Amino acid sequence: MTGIKTMASVASAEAPFRFIYTSGALSERDPSKSLWLNPEYRKMRGEVENWLLAYAVDTAGKVEVQVTKPGLIDHSGRIAAVRTLLSVTGLSNINVSELAAAELNQALGGFEKDTLMTPDLVRIGRDALWN
């Protein structure tokens, strides 16, 4: 929180500071929700997401925040392990190159929306890589 406040101190409404927080598909923004797997960690991530999004609103356009919530991040060497995890958790996956391309696309071109889930990230990443 101190880091984003410090970086944002040089931003202006004409040249906003864009900040992407990579969270996780299972993070939970509702602190009252009952969770069975890693509840404190998932709620802590959700609390950070809530704080960042509210902070962006409070800066009146000087700071833009986007939260990306990828599922499982894979690369060519882990395909079998990722498929096994997918079958167990139900999370969708994204290739590390698609995630990187999507986040770079959003940082440079502006944010499509304040929260991007795995299907959004795959679509944007593939488009950036192949078009």
C-alpha cells in the first residue's frame, strides 16, 4: 500500500499511473463468506483487491487499478501436471506467455475493466500475441 501511494505521487489525471495487481482466481472480496480452502489467505488477497480498487477511485483519475485473477498458470513443461490440477480444482488455466501479453496489453493500452478473470486474460493475451 505504501508502494502504490509513493508511485502514485508522481501521477496526474493527464498521465495516470496504471497499476496491475495479479491476485488469484480463488481470492474472495467478501470477508463474510465462509471458505473451506485457505480462507484467511484468500480473504487477505480479496481485502487487498478491495483496498486497491477503492484507492483508485479516491485518486480522482490519477491512479488506475486493474486486478487480474488468473487460474492455474502453465508453461509447456507442466502441461500434464496442470491437467491433473484442473481436474481436481476446476480452475481454468492460462499459459504464462498469454498472461504476460494480456497484462502488457492492458498496461500500455488502457484497462478494459477493473477485474479480469482467466477467460478475459486468455482472450486478450492471444489477441495480443497473434494479431
